[in-house]
Amino acid sequence: MTCALQGVFAIIAPGRVVPNLVAGAIAEAGAQQAGDMMQDFKTAHLLGVCPRAQFYAMLMGSFASVFVSVGAYALYTSAFQIPGPEFPAPTAEIWLDMAELVCLSLQTAFNKVSCP
């Protein structure tokens, strides 16, 4: 699904890699979070947990994770280069390669789009 959305954004914004990456990342994150939440609700149902209480707990955890994630990222980037030799980002490379592939495909197909 994310690759299909990247293809759509390549048509909407030809030659622009960043919007393509953002659209794919949003679709990926949304699908992943929906799957995780459904699994959590299924487990809670099997254990007899109130869905409303679970939802409020997830909401509080999401709010707290914003600050924890920013703090952890600041801590890691102060000690290591990200991405770098110690912490490579192979998934990010795949996403970038896909965005550039779509961009270059449009460039050759229409022979008028320039990729950065």
C-alpha cells in the first residue's frame, strides 16, 4: 500500500522526493499503528479488560511517548551520528531508493521532470 501511495504522489508532485517519502511514511505508520492497536484490543478482550480503560491508557501512553521519544533522540544524537557507522538506517535507504526510483521513472517517461 505504501508503494502504491508513493506512486500516486510521484504523479501528483513529480520530481519531488520529500513529499513522496512523507506520504509513504504516513501510510506505513498508520497501517502499523492500526495493526498494533487491534492486536492490543484483542488481547485485552481475551483478558476481560474494559476497552474504555485500555483506550485511555493508550492515550496517556501516546502523550508521554512524545516527550520520551524526543528526549531519547536528543540523547542518542548527542552521542552518536545517526545514521552512521554505529547506527545505520537500512530501512530509510530502502524508502529513499523507492522515492528516487519513482522520480527517475517519471523523468524518463515524461522526459521533463528533474530529480534533485
